[in-house]
Amino acid sequence: MFRNVAELVQLAEKNQVKIAEIMIRQEIEVSGLTREEVMAKMDKNLTVMEQAVERGLNGVRSHTGLTGGDAVLLQNYIKSGNALGGTILLDAVSKAVATNEVNAAMGVICATPTAGSAGVVPGTLFAVKEKLNPTREEMIEFLFTAAAFGFVVANNASISGAAGGCQAEVGSASGMAAAAIVELAGGSPQQAAEGMAITLKNMLGLVCDPVAGLVEVPCVKRNAMGASNAITAADMALAGITSRIPCDEVIHAMFLIGQSMPSSLRETAEGGLAATPTGRRLEQEIFGSGSTVKLKNLIVS
């Protein structure tokens, strides 16, 4: 039904429906499922997200000990009343971190669009929920809106860190979240596209450099930054601010940037933060001597 953001917005405007509705109709057409079945599947995804956030906020630690407990620290900081950032923004950050800490602890999460970037969409959704008070159906629609933009990115660029760097993972997730926030808050389809564009263009060039090849450092904290980026961009779009570069052109630029990135900055753990002295020390502590060989075998497999 649509190949890019421009077509997606045009369809929503022409039919006078939300972007979420366009994605729901496409899913029905492609899958052959009924509307009720399609909604039920997404409701299941929403439940998984809820459970991951709750588990993370109760405190988890990864098996390596590299990550865990930061979501709890953030919630305690919010409650202290000393936070400099807004409550909703920091709540989104904590819930994004919570989700990715669960992922690092081998818990169940919903890839949105990937496991490494799974915190941004649910983190922002469950934070803005406190202000917007959406129904369960509206929360499910939030996920379909995010999915529509993720669909475009996946088919016109990449959502893979190995192919396009972290801009393709956390960058895409953040853009998806921004667009969904805008629509949930009552913004127009075009404003949702502006939110996506503003978010993504400010995360262009973000490399994928996981320490020891694990989806922990700096991945968890990048989800935190992605969530804050999404909320800021959504507010900008809702205020009437537009992106001078159209959304589809931003997505294409991300694709080209990803293509030009050296392999050392695309999920190989051979460059960036993974190649710092501390990054290499942590790798040795986790995998022992010969860790580089073990890591390469792990990545290839």
C-alpha cells in the first residue's frame, strides 16, 4: 500500500485516518488475518513490553555484570525531586533502560525494531501514558504507527547495526517512537513524519561499537538517549516545527551513511568504544585470553 513516508502520509490524509489505521489495513491485507487477529497479535506485543518494563524497574543484572540497576537509580532520582529534566522525559529514559537491561539479562522483550533498540518505543509509550491517558486500543495503535515508520526504514534503508551502524537501530527506533508519540498526542500524519525526520537526522552517523560484542555497553544508555531524543522531537513537531529535509530523504541519507561506514564501526566490536583500553579490558575479563578470536567466531555464528 505504501513504499515511503510520503505515500504513507498521503494515504492517511486522503482517507482521513490515522497512520496507525493505514498500517493495520496493510497488515490485514498482507497477512490474510482478520482485524481482530491483527489487533490481538499487537496486543500480545504490548503485554510483553509492559512485562519487560516492570521487570526492569524492579532491578535486573546481566550475566556479565556490565549492565543492570540503572533503571532503578533513575526512578529513585526522579522521586528525589532533584531531577533537572522533566519527569516524563526521565521516566521515558528509565523505562527504555529498564527494557534493555532485561534484554541484556536474557529476558523476554519485543524487538522494536531490534533487540538492541527495544527500549525506546515502550519506554516512551509508558512514560507519555501518564499524561495522555490512552485507552488500550490507542496504545496498540501507537505500536502500529511506530511499525509503519519502521516498515519504511527497513525497506528503504536498514534497521541492522551490522549493516548501517547504531543509527539504523536506535536511530530508527527513536524516529518510530517520535512519530507514534505525535500521533497519540493528536498530531497530524505530516507532523508525525516531521517528528520522525527531526529525530533521525539528529542521530545520523551513530556507530555500532558494542564492547565485547555484547548488546550492553553502550547499547543500554543509547536507548536512554534515543528515548529523550524522541520526546524532544515529538514536542518540536507538535509545536509546528518542521524538518527542512523531508523524512524520506533523511532515511535515504542514513542508508548512504551506513554504506560508507567502515566495518569496524558496524557491530564487529573492532572500533569505537569497543576498541578503547577499558573496552578491551572488559572484553578480556569476560572472554579471557584469545577473546578477539572467540568474539569473531561469536559474531560470525
